Amino acid sequence: MRILGIAGSLRRGSHNRRLLRAAGAQLPSGVDLVEWDALAAIPAFNEDEELDPPEVVSDFLAEIESADALLIATPEYNASLPGALKNALDWASRPFPENVLRHKPCAVIGASTGLFGAVWAQAEVRKALKASGAHVLESELPVGLADAAFTEDGALVDPELTARLRDVVGDLVREVGAPVEG
Ligand SMILES: Cc1cc2nc3c(=O)[nH]c(=O)nc-3n(C[C@H](O)[C@H](O)[C@H](O)COP(=O)(O)O)c2cc1C
């Protein structure tokens, strides 16, 4: 089984990329987390091009299509998701309704340096994914005070958060085998 991991930050040293990797370490054997790293190269969405998108976008859509599930780790920018991530999800949502996100099992986690761990951003990502027809898990994983949340080797310091992260990825893996609704 192959899970495509998307970090919504372009920053070197991103806490959300670290969180994605920490999630990869919690996966059962036989399940791979493949990190997608072309977010910075995705051009602004243009509806005129949605049926013949630029190659970097087609490659992104193909990555989603061939993955069994998506795991998105999002930062929070101004109480919402980062524009670059929203833009990439807008490309993935088209053409609607038969897009690559349709019925795709997705889970959303997030880290921020504030107290609340990007909960608003996670909710916004889930909303955009649901509007695109994805099968979105309700679980969230808010990692607050992210500057102090990780060990030097990238694990989460808090064992309770580690257990919740394991639950989220476990739920996602189970959803891949579950029947599709709607
Ligand atoms: C433009 C901008 C807006 C931000 N707005 C919020 C916010 O609304 N809530 C929050 O908790 N953190 C906010 N932050 C702090 C981010 O959570 C923090 O920079 C985080 O580390 C970004 O994720 P990353 O480490 O994966 O790059 C903001 C940061 C930036 C650069």
C-alpha cells in the first residue's frame, strides 16, 4: 500500500514535513509513505488549463491517482491553510466531479508554533477535500508549540501525540480497505 504524503510548507526545517516523517515511522509494515516534494513548482490554478494542465501538475495528479491514500500535514497561515497548498488542491479537484481526489481516502494532520496546532487549517483542508469528493477522515492531530514538539531525530516528544498519530495513520490504512460510499 502506498500513501502519498503532502506537507503544506515550503520552509526549510518545516515542522509539518517533520510531522509527516514522524507519521511515516508509525505505519505498519507493507505500507509506504512517499513524500511529494514539488509543491513549490505548482503554478497558480488556471481554469483554462484544467483539461491540459502543465506537466508538473499532470505529474502531481498522477501521483495522487496511483496512491491508495493521502496524508496531508498542514501549517496554519492566518487561521487558514497556506495558499500554495490550497492552489495544489484546486488543481487536484479538477475536472470535477471525476477528479483524482474522488473517493480517495485522506487524513489531515498539522503543526503550528502557536498553542492550537493548526486546527483551523486542518479543518479548512478537510473542507476543501470534501468539496472535491475525497473520502476524508474526521480525525485531526493538532501539534501545537511545534518548536518544542520534536526530538532531534524527528519523533514527537509527547507519547500521547505519538499514539494519536499512530491512530490516525492506522485509521487511514483501514479506510483503504473499506467499501466506498456514495
Ligand atoms: C504568514 C504566516 C501566518 C501564520 N499564521 C498562523 C496562525 O494563524 N496560527 C498559528 O497557529 N500559526 C501561524 N503561523 C505560524 C506557523 O504555525 C509556523 O510558522 C509554522 O512553523 C509553519 O509551519 P512549518 O514549520 O511547517 O513551516 C503563521 C506563520 C506565517 C509565516
